[in-house]
Amino acid sequence: MDREVLLPIVLVISFLGTVACWVRIWRTKDHLGFKIYGVLIALVPVIGPLLYLFTCMPPRAPKDMQEHNRRWRGW
């Protein structure tokens, strides 16, 4: 593909990824500082959404549902 065609396609896909990250960031219950940090990371074209999704951790399970707690109780 020609560079003049490929660059806009990559930028549009990156923009859509950035918007998806922003929606995910603002729906979390994290502190405002973490939200602003996530928005700034996701703002970097192409690599920003990838970095944000790589560093975004899933929520922790409650203490009584964690596997290592059950193992030590002998269950």
C-alpha cells in the first residue's frame, strides 16, 4: 500500500483505540489522578492505547475469593 493511504488508516484506527481507552478510563472507579494519567498515556498516537491496555490491570478479587487464601486454610 502507498504511504499516503496507509498513514490515515493507521491514524484513524489509533484514534478509535484512544477513544475506547478514554471510555474505559472514565468508567472506572479509580482516583482522578489515575484517570488523568491514563488519558495522557492513551493520547500518544498508535502506541498510547497499547501502552494503556498493557498497564491496565483487572480489578482484584475479594480476599475470601483469592486462591492463595483457600490453599493456606487447607480447603
